[in-house]
Amino acid sequence: MAYKAPEEINLGPWPAGMNNRQPDYALPPETLRNAVNADLDRAGRARRRRGYEKVFAGVGARGGYSCPAGVFFVQGAKLMRFNADNTATEIYSGVVGEYAAYEYFAGTVYFSDGIISKKILSSGDVANWGRLPPPPPAVEAVPGSLPPGTYLVAITEVDSAGAEHGASETTQIQFNVASGIRVYGLPPGKIVRVYVSTTNGTTLFAAGQTTAASYDVTTTAYASGRPLTTQFMSGPPPGRIIREYNGRMYVADGPTVWYTEPYSPELVSTAGGFLQFAADVTVMEPGENGMWIVSDKTEFYAGSSPLEFRPRTVLDYGAIYGTSQVLPQTKDALWYSTRGVVMGAKTGQATNLQEANVATDSGTTGAALVREQDGARQMIVSVRDPSVSPLASTSFLEMEVIRKAAQ
């Protein structure tokens, strides 16, 4: 039998994209059921997806992040820097949490795994992000000219960069004759700033700074000093999402979002520096004049700071943790919701890009990236523990047929 060349079959284009909500026999015009290892351009023309090449053989690698300071990821319990020659260098050992959250701000990369918090400095060194306040100081009366009365005393620690951390609880001392105050038992090897109130006062003022084990305050000259501003403040708690917005760092930890003082990423008010939600926060992305925060629902917090925020519910459903990204040019946010990819405009409008035609799989957590290549912009999402949407049509048979080559 004479060989007959197979007829060429032309399919597409499919400018309306994918649709799995309708039965296969009733697909809307210019749609296709599915596209595996293929990309569709804006005109709906299909082309084979490019392959990939392994450049680093890491074991247990997760939590990748790229920013102007470099490329970082977690491997086992190690925080790694990825080098230009496709090698990796360990920069910190002690990552114990499941998550890996990063944010780049003013030359520093802030990192948390949900249990610990670190910062990668511009020098490449890794330091603690924030400190717990020191314990209350011990005090005793010594000779001096402070008027009789009651005084409050507190201390703070100052790091090598000059940043002041949260203040200790206050210690009270009272004397009936003119005296001085010795503050002792100070943290060894630390730069400590001592604050003292005026006679029978409640506002504390900077009396001096020392690296010694004790410090004496014997005159009232300190009363014209700088008042204490870090009382009831501590370092940011660990979390699983970190974002910077208008000079504040925001850290999402379960259903709580903590925020730092303006341009003071080391200080969080433990008394009121937080927002509370009904469910765990899964997406937190700054916009142009507000922030997208997603928990059990999708909300836009319009305003430039927590004191001005005006929350508005935009969508009545949530998102999958770990899937948010920001478009490089527009700064609009993208995330994978329980109903497909959502685009949150930086001005506060949200659009579900898939729900009308595609019933997407859901999952417990995920990862995502925005890929711009060959004139196409795509969001690629991977989810853990995927579950098929019950809204997807099942009236078709899915299989793979492999035809053997002629012998």
C-alpha cells in the first residue's frame, strides 16, 4: 500500500482562551478546553512552552526572593544567597519555620520565617530585626541635688547604627531629702540610654548614655533633654508576610497585621500598633493610595497610614497564601484566589481574570511568579494540596494518546 502523508490539520486560534465551565460539546466560539505546555498569545495563537534548565542542584530549596540586593532562598535551615555564577552561599543558619517572607526597603532585606526575624544588611551581614525591651533597671539613692519626691526611671538600648529600641518598664524611686539616682545592673556590653522623669512627673527625659554597668543622675539638667518616645514598643513580631508601605513595615502573623512606627522599622507599639482580622491574612500588597489585605474576604484599606485607613470590602472571598505578586510596570497586584487569579489595581479596584470562563483548582498554600517573555505576560501559580473545583465541567474524557513510530 502506498504511503499517504497525513493531512495537515490547522486548529485555532482561540482568542477567548480556555473554558472548562461548559461541556466539551458546547464550548463557546474561539475557546479551547485546555492547553498543556502551551502558551497563547493575545490573538489566541498557540505555541509550545519553552523548557527549563537546572542551574542549581539544591536539596529542600524553598522561599526564593529577588530584589536589588540580590537573590535569596532557604535550603533546609539555611538562608542562602544565590550568586551570579549559579552557586549559592550560606549567609545564616537557624531558619526553623515553614514560611519565608521577605521585603526590600532602603537597602536592607527584612526576613522572617514565622518564628524568627532577621535583616540582611547592605554589607551582606545578617542581624536581628528588632529587639525585645531590656528588663526594668535597678535603682538606689545616692548623694545629689534632685528635689525630694517620686521619680520614674527607664532604659533603652541603642544599636551600633544609632537606632533606639523599645524602652523597659519603668522603675519607681522615692526619697524625702535631696538626693541622686544610681541606675545599675545595666545590660553588659550594650549602649544604654537612661531616662528619668521630673519630680513627681510622668514624662521621662533622656538623662544620659553609657556602656558602663551603672549611671548616676544627680542634677535636674536632664529635664531639658529629649522625651522618651519608645515606651511600650518592641521589635516587630515574626510573621509570614512582610510589606513596606509609606515608610512603615507591615508584618502579617495569622489574623494580625503589625505595623512599625514611620521610618522606624525596628519599633512596633505593642499597645496599639496592629490591625485585627477574622481569619488568617493570606495576601497583603500596597497600592498607590492604600493596601490590599485579604483574609476571609478581600478588602482595600484606602489611606496613607493606619491612622487614616478606610477599609472597603471589594470581594466576598479570600485568597491562597503565598501567591501574590506585583506587576513590574503598573504596580498592580495579582494573587490567586479561591476563584482564580485576581488583579487588584493600585487604586482599589479588583477584577477576577478567570472566574467567568475557568473553574480553577484550589489549594492550601502556593507560590507564584510573573513571567514576561516574547511579548507575553503570564502569572504562573503552583498550589499545594490541590482540589478540583466542583464547578468544572466533567462531560469529557481526558487522556493522552501516544502513537508508535512506523517500524
